[in-house]
Amino acid sequence: MQRIALIGAGFIGAVHAKSLAANPDVDFRYVYDVDLARAETLAVSHGAAAVSSLAQVFDASQVDAVLIASSTNKHAEHLRLAADAGIAALCEKPIDLDLERARETVAYVEASGIAAMVDFNRRFDRDYAEVKRIVDAGEVGDVELLQLSSRGPSMPPLEYIAVSGGQMRDQTVHFFDLATWITGLDAVAVSATGSALAEPRVADYGDVDTSIATVRLANGALVQIDSIRRSGYGYDERIEVFGSEGLVEAKRHRAGQVARYGSGTVTESGMHAGWFERVQPTYAAALAEFVGALEDGRSPSPSLREALRAQAVAEAATRSLASGREEPVLS
Amino acid sequence: MQRIALIGAGFIGAVHAKSLAANPDVDFRYVYDVDLARAETLAVSHGAAAVSSLAQVFDASQVDAVLIASSTNKHAEHLRLAADAGIAALCEKPIDLDLERARETVAYVEASGIAAMVDFNRRFDRDYAEVKRIVDAGEVGDVELLQLSSRGPSMPPLEYIAVSGGQMRDQTVHFFDLATWITGLDAVAVSATGSALAEPRVADYGDVDTSIATVRLANGALVQIDSIRRSGYGYDERIEVFGSEGLVEAKRHRAGQVARYGSGTVTESGMHAGWFERVQPTYAAALAEFVGALEDGRSPSPSLREALRAQAVAEAATRSLASGREEPVLS
Amino acid sequence: MQRIALIGAGFIGAVHAKSLAANPDVDFRYVYDVDLARAETLAVSHGAAAVSSLAQVFDASQVDAVLIASSTNKHAEHLRLAADAGIAALCEKPIDLDLERARETVAYVEASGIAAMVDFNRRFDRDYAEVKRIVDAGEVGDVELLQLSSRGPSMPPLEYIAVSGGQMRDQTVHFFDLATWITGLDAVAVSATGSALAEPRVADYGDVDTSIATVRLANGALVQIDSIRRSGYGYDERIEVFGSEGLVEAKRHRAGQVARYGSGTVTESGMHAGWFERVQPTYAAALAEFVGALEDGRSPSPSLREALRAQAVAEAATRSLASGREEPVLS
Amino acid sequence: MQRIALIGAGFIGAVHAKSLAANPDVDFRYVYDVDLARAETLAVSHGAAAVSSLAQVFDASQVDAVLIASSTNKHAEHLRLAADAGIAALCEKPIDLDLERARETVAYVEASGIAAMVDFNRRFDRDYAEVKRIVDAGEVGDVELLQLSSRGPSMPPLEYIAVSGGQMRDQTVHFFDLATWITGLDAVAVSATGSALAEPRVADYGDVDTSIATVRLANGALVQIDSIRRSGYGYDERIEVFGSEGLVEAKRHRAGQVARYGSGTVTESGMHAGWFERVQPTYAAALAEFVGALEDGRSPSPSLREALRAQAVAEAATRSLASGREEPVLS
């Protein structure tokens, strides 16, 4: 049984609270938020206690692990506090939007020896995990080409764009991680191009909302990722891994399986309206991996270092958007 | 907020306990089971209290509603106790395996004026509800033919067969209900034929494991239902409603969306291994309808009387299996 | 090389003419039709000669085989002429609408020793042949249940209904044949029920346009066939064969593979508008089997006797529609 | 009625011969090939005459149009002969592997005023034409991103690679054409990257067998094309067009619609084994457009100039493979 404190009681904090309450190996202790009332509301509905100071959270006599769902600019600080206290940490991505600061944080946390994991939750999607299993088993042979689509339903507000770090760091990074995780291959170079088509004002922030990134992996295999902020038709992800012995595909998900046959057309259930509906089960699964690793004394995965690698690809892709040429991935 | 007690802490009771704990309009009070230890285990993990007597359950000063998940032969008795206490009831199907006793129970409960609902949970499946919405909206025109498949993954034990009431009353009854609910039409006659192919010893119980029932609805439309106890390939349901203006289909569900392309074949994700994986979300949705109706002062649906109608079709189908001819539905 | 004469230059005759002209093992000699001008038009566009007398057609010094695509009431007569002349015959179904006369014709033709085949073209559909291969290979184990749907796009004219022999003999008969051919099992009894829903005047002819037939096979397996004259959404066929080791399905065909993703729905390509578009490739394949058998000295299949068996099931189903009970198949 | 001569009696010439013989508006006159015996075999089986000199082919008193299916290095010469003779021409792609020589040829042919068309047959695929119709109708709004996959089943022989002009000019060019044709937008720049993964010796020819090309269209929309020489699982093409109002997809084609449901997996029909099986109907459709345009006095499309534009994109993509940077499309 792991005693866990949750930092952050916003939307994603509430998602984690539900998983924490439902996990049989978790003793859900505390909820901390800069807004104490918000922490209390969340705590009370899941049998935990709200706390008003980080000192209570990072008290190793009461807490075995923290789940860091604070605002992005606090992740690094909270990771360091966990390292100092000798408390395990499961942290929302990114470690820090600044790659150099992220690197320093990872080095600091690794030196402390605590168990730490980044919540790249898509790795815990049933279909993506199955794709990895198939690739690992050699069923598609040597990996030669990947195709990944990442398409959100609607433009985030410009205030979000302003602090997001840009499409590569904020959205595409999940798919940089998936591509290297599924194949077990490092990214060596990346070329990215994009436009502000859904919302031209995105360009004012030096950002794009519709982009293509092409990654070259260590074995010469190629990865194609298209990232779209506003699909208009719902939340849409898919992955193909092509290899010397065949292809494996994690297909688009539909929200239902209803088909209406009319003259000339068949109208079927559409996509999920939003990302949360699509990826919801992955949060509990990621938490289960973290808790299971703590229980077993294993290192949980994805580690901070793995997250750093995905971030380094996003960094190179961001440079490529500006330079218009292929950029090496500097890890 | 509805104060609810759960009767029955077996497999399906545990499913209901989870829904009760998660429903924001429910104050989950008690768990009762003939095995008190089992009740306690379930109660403690969901913040409820175990009780050892039915008097505590049927105490209207403490409880607004009961969820009856006791063994089949106790349903009628527990419904009558709810009626006597003036407590609302959500009851697992069937009301009673004996149609006459079920009729008497419904009359008794209706006379009491309590809100009562039978947990025909498939009505709350997202896809089936969508099919009904489409049919109700007239999008397929006048209903002319339905096709429903009900296929369980593996033979239940013979001890279960012995007390199940037979395939029509136990398995097909859900689909008799779906057919009449979706179309809003009464069943007038039914013809059934079957064989004991998966397990020949099923015939020793006067039962079948592979059957076809053909129902004639009030408007002359025809309904085809195939029921299979052991599919071997997982849990499989599908529904088609054909009308004068087109067809609507609720397709088979696959457990995932992964496809492997090889030479000559594509291997895709299979069906769900069991019924529970397929219908799991319907339990919470059925509970939400029940609780919502209580909160709003509406009559919850499906009512006991609706359940009785489906049971009458199952009864006629059971007679037809024996007589070899079409039998009228006597309601 | 087989010298072949075609009898009948109507719609289906024109289909056969095209296959005859394209088949490299066929020397397409003659076209005969009671309307000589029609015969000439068809002959000239395929490099054959029109002939005005049946004596020219049934001249074994010039012709090795005939393809009988005359009107239904002439099939038996033309089969007998082929038998008398010692010329092989490929005949459109049915042999004769009257079962007794069909039986006599088959006996007569068999006595002559000519090679003869009935054009049950659906057997030559790529998908149905694949289903049979899978069933024959034992990949679904022992056959336990079949489901077949036969749905035409629109009501035929009442004049056609009047001479069709009824839905069972005219439409469902193809699926009686498919069910027994795929499984290799004889039909022992059949129960049918139907309504005149698409066109109530169909009832004036003692016929139905929407029906369900349930066939019992020799091993106790059950077959469910729904037949619909007017789908409204295009031509629709599908087959499922369920066995002790799994299920094999020949899915509905769509006319294309285009999908439009919009908010809430995906609109996909519809069904083929008509039966011909769906089954077109089967005609050339059936002809190839006939010609190949002649070239190799094999007996072509489906034989007249096999067609007779399907007709006997249709006859029993027609009786069942009237009697309201299961009827034995008398072969 | 158009009198047509065919130049070239190889594999693709034989495909065209079949279409020419079947088209009711074509009087199929001559077959010419450097190998006269091969021309004779093809001619005789389709009711045409073999000729041994190009003078007979380019005789405007006998021939209205030529179908140029000669070897690639002869296309330009045969187009010029058609221009000189005032005979219409339908020419296999490419006009000439050398872009400059292709440009000169187009100018020469245009100056002559003959009707001329390049056989970009994929434009006549039912699904791709439907996609274009949907895009033209504005149903996906403004085009923002395209994804096209082009995957052949197996490595062509190295002798073919040696004279192919490289993957961009030989394979991807069809998809450069489709992307600009469907969207009605010009390509302005292209970036390509690739590897020799299926056959490392391809690198000896300065070529790749697995590549990604990213095209920027005039409105800022992005196009992603992955080209694979050896899929190993069959012939695989798909297209997605994403716009401001939704997505339209021309899905992969399967060779059949058979599904086997087993425990844990469903095995479905695979892809077509080869490209010809997949695109076969497009040849007759392209010919019908050419002949129809001649009959109506319209200019047939795709014109030589349209083909030149696709070739210019392929040229820029070929430069990009070498330079490692985005290259402008010089038209």
C-alpha cells in the first residue's frame, strides 16, 4: 500500500484523484493546491484530506509518493522537493518547458535515487501498448516507417498557446515519445514545417497549428507525424508502424458502432468529441504502473530521462520550424 | 441525494456497489448479504456500512431506495418488502422465474405506488440507445424486420442451466425486451427452435444452447433472434433494425482497434472476452436513470410491467421450443 | 476450345455474351432469340452469328455446348433438346418452376449423359467461395448456425411477382443453395413466415416481400435467412457461418471506400445500387467452371441435381408460409 | 467512333488492348510493336491488325488517335509524330524522364493543336474521383493537410530501378499529381527524405526505396506522401484530405470482405496482391475520358501540361533528396 499525496486540484488533478481513490494499492492521503478550497472540495469527495502547506505533502513519515499535477512552471520545483524528501514522484509532463532546466532537474532527481516517472499516459493506451508488443515481438520485422496523427478537436485559447511552448513541445511531444518508445530506437534528426491555418493569430506567437514533423531514427527508419490543433470533427489519433515484415496499425477510435444505411451512403458513429473521452482509461493504467513499480521495487517507466529524450526531439523540431531545415536531436 | 441500500454482495452486487459509490446523487448507506462477512468486505471498500438484518435495509427513515441484487428466487420477496416499506426499488431481472408469481408481484408492487424499475441494463448501452433514438425519430421509416444476435463466450456450468429457466427466459429475454423497446411495438406471437449443440447434456434439462426465435410484432414486422451460449470467440451482440426507409445497425464491438497487415490477411483485435467487459458502462447508466427519476419524481423505466412483457415473450418462446409451432404471446 | 451457342438475348443473355466473348477457351458461335433482330445486335457486337432456328443451335457438328438464358418457362424444353443432341448445357435457374416437372427434366437429362450445370452464380462469388473453403477446412469446427441476408434494392413490378413462383422459389432459393453448399449438409425441415410490407398488393398473389426462413440441417444446425424485396438502401447480402470453433462472415459490400468525418458522424460509401453491380464478376467465373469442366472431362458443378435440392427446400418453405408450421424437405 | 492505333504490345499494352476492344466508341485498328510477332498475337485476339511500320500508325486517313504505350524513352518521339500527323494522343506517363526534354515536347505538341492526354489513371479511380468531388464541393472547407500513402508489394528488379528515374519520378509522381489535382492548388516547394531499407543496393543508383515527401501548396496547406517500394503485405494506397470543415478519406482496399472470428483476434481479407488488381478499372475509365473528349470536341484531361506540373514536383523532390533541404518547385 502506497500513501500518496496529490499536488494540484485542477481538471487533471481531479482525474488523478479518481484514479487514486479507485486504486486498491493506494492510500490516498492528501490533496494540496494553492487554492485551498479547491483542494478541500476534491479531497472530501475521495476520502482524502486537504493540506495547506507543501511541508505536509513532502513529509516522508506520512507520504510515500506524490503525484505532481501542479501548473507546468512548478513541476521542476516539486520534483526537487520530492528528491530532497526521498519521496517517489509521478509527474505530469513536461518536466520543464526549458530544456536546460529540465536536464538539470533530471540530473538532480536521479542523484537523489528516488523513483520518478513522467505521466506520458498514451503509452498506457490499450491499442498503443498492443502495437508495441507486436513490434517488440518482431512481428513487423525491422521498423522502416512510422506514421502518427495527432489531431485535437478545436483551437485552444490564445492564452494557452502563449504559454504552451509551441505545438511541437506541447502536442507533438507525446508522439515523439510514442515513436521512440514503440520502436526502441533513438531519434537522430528531425525536420518540421507548419502553418497557422486554423487560427492565423497563432503566428503572432511564433507558433503553428497545422504541422508535419519528419523524424529520422537511428536505423534510418523514417517517422511522419502530422499535428493539428483544430480537426473540427473530434479527437483523432492513429499510429502505423511499417516494417520489413508487415504493417501494424492502431486505428482511429469511433465513439460508437452505429451505422445507418441510406441510399448511396452509410452514416456511422463519429469520433470522440474530445481528447479526454479518448484517453481516459490511460490515467488509471499509468498510475497502476507507477504504484506497481513502487510495490515491486522496480524503476517505473517512462522515466524522467525518457521524457527528456522526447523533449529533446521537440526542441529540435521547434528549431527546424524556424530554420526550415533538418535539425539534429541533441541529447 | 438518494440514500440507497444494496441487497446482495456477490459478483453483480460488487458491480453495483462501485456505481453506487461513484454516483454523485447517491448516499450509499448499507450493504446486506446473507453472508455478513461478504457484505462487510464490500461495504468497507466503498464507504458504506454492512447490515445483518433486512429490517435495517427496509427502514424508510434511513433508506430511500434499495438495489435488489439478491439471488433470483428472492427478488419477488424483496420487491414486496420494498412495497410494504414504501421504499423505491431497482431490481435485477427477472422479477421471478415463474411468470404467474411475477405477475402477482408486479400487481402488488404497483398497488403500493412505490417507484420500481427492472435493471434491463442493455437498454442503457450507448449504441442501443442511439438505435432507438434513430428509430423513434422515424429515420428508418416503418419497422419491418429486426435481427438480433446474442452470443455468450462459453457454456455456463450445468448447475446454472438447471436453475436458469432455460435459454429463452435467461438469455434471449434481454433481446425480446430490446426488440419491443426499440420499436415501441408489442410482440404478438413467437416461434422458436433450438438444439443442444455446444453441450449435449443441456438437453437433459429440456433446454437448448443454440436457438433461433422468430417474433411477430403487432404491425406485422418480423424479429429474428439467434441465441448462442458458447461462441468460442468471445462475447458477441449485434442488432439491426430494418425499416421502409433504411437500416440501422449496432455493430459488433471489438476489444481494440489494432490491425496487422500480412500477406493475404489482416489480423485485427478480437471481441471482448466476456459479457461484463462489453456491457460494463450500462450498469452505472441504468442506476443514473433510476436515481434521476427518483430525484425528479418521474417513474423510472423499464418498469416492472415492461419487464413482465418481455418475460411473457420468453414464456411463449419456451412453449414454442416444446410444441414446434408458433405460440401466441399471452400478456 | 468449346464451341458455344447462347439461347436468349435479353439482359442476362447480354451479360453471358460478354463472358463468352472474353473467355479464351470459348469459340462463341451463335446467338439465338425468338426476336431475331435482338439476337443479331448482340451477336454482331461480340463476333458471333445470329441464328433463327433452334435446329442450328442444337447441331452437335457445330456446337459443343449451349448456354440457356431463355425465358424461365423454356428452360426445361431447351435442356431436353440439349440432351437429345448430346450437347452440354449451362442453364439459368430454375430448371422449371414446377418441382415435379423439374424432377422429370433432371432425370431425362441425367439419362442422356450430357454434362449439365445450373448457373447458381453466387457460389462463384470470391467471398462466398472463401467462406466455403474455410468451412471445408474445418476452421470453424462443426457448423451450428448460419445467418444469411438477401435484400434487393426495390420492389420488382407486380407482373414479375405474378410469374416469379413466390419469394422463396425466386429469391431465397439462392440462399437455400448457398447454405447447403457451404456446409455440405442437407436441409431436413424448414419453417417460413413473412409479410407483404413493402407492397401490400403482393399478398393478392399469395406472396410475401419480407420473410424469415429457418432451416434445420441434417446435423441439427440451424439456418436463418431473411429475404427482403425492397431495402431502399441498395443491394445487400451477407453470410455468417457459426461453428464450434468460431465464426466466419462474408460482410456486406460497399460500393466504395470513401469516408467523410464530420462532427458527430462519419459518412461512408453506401451499398451497391443494384444486384448486378454486386454479383457481376460471378457470371464469368461460373462460365469458366463450366468450360473448364468440359475441357477437363469433369462433371461441372452445381449439377442439375444440386439445383433440384435447393428447389425442394424452396418448395417446403413455400408450403410453410401457407401452413404456418415447420415442413419437411421432400427430396 | 474513333479509329485508334496502339503502340506497344507489352504488359500495359495488353491492358489497353482489352479496353480498346471493349469501348463501344472505339474502332480498334492497329497494334504496333518493335516485336512484330508480339503485336500480331495481341492484335489477333482483339480483332485489330498488326502493323510493322510507324508510318502506318501515323496515317491520319486511317487513324484518329494513338495510344502510346511504348517504352519510356520513346514517348516523346511518338508524341511528336502524332503532333506532326495531326493525330490525337493518349500517352503513358512520363512524357520524358528528362524534365527539359519533356517541356520541349509539350510545347511542340501544344503548338500542333492536337488533343493530347497523359494516362494518369489513378485520377479515374472511383474513390479518388469521389474525394475530389467532395473537396470541390467545399464539403471539407479550405484544404489544410493531405496524407497520401503509396506502397508497392515488392521490390522491382534493380534493372528497373536503374532506368526508373528514381522513386520520386517513377512512383511518387502519381501522388504529386493526385494532391494538386484533388485540391486544385499548385505545389510551391517540396522536401524529401528517404532510405534504402528494403534493398540497400538501391543506394548504389542514388535512389531510395522508402521515403517521405512533404509538399507545401500555394495556400500554405501541407502534403505528406510516404512511398514504399516493398510493403510485403500487398498493394496499399490511401488518401486523406483534411480541411477546415472536416476530413475525407479514401481508405485502403481489401481484396475481399471475409472475416474469421477466433479467440482474441479477427482475421480478415488482406490487401490486393499487386497494383494491377487494385487499379485495373481505371484504365478503361481513362480511355473513356479520352475517347469521350474526342467525340465531344473537348480537350481531354489530364493534359500534357498537367503532367508536366507533377513532373516538376518530382524533379524538385529528387533534388531535395540530394540536398537535404526544401526545394522550390520550378514550373
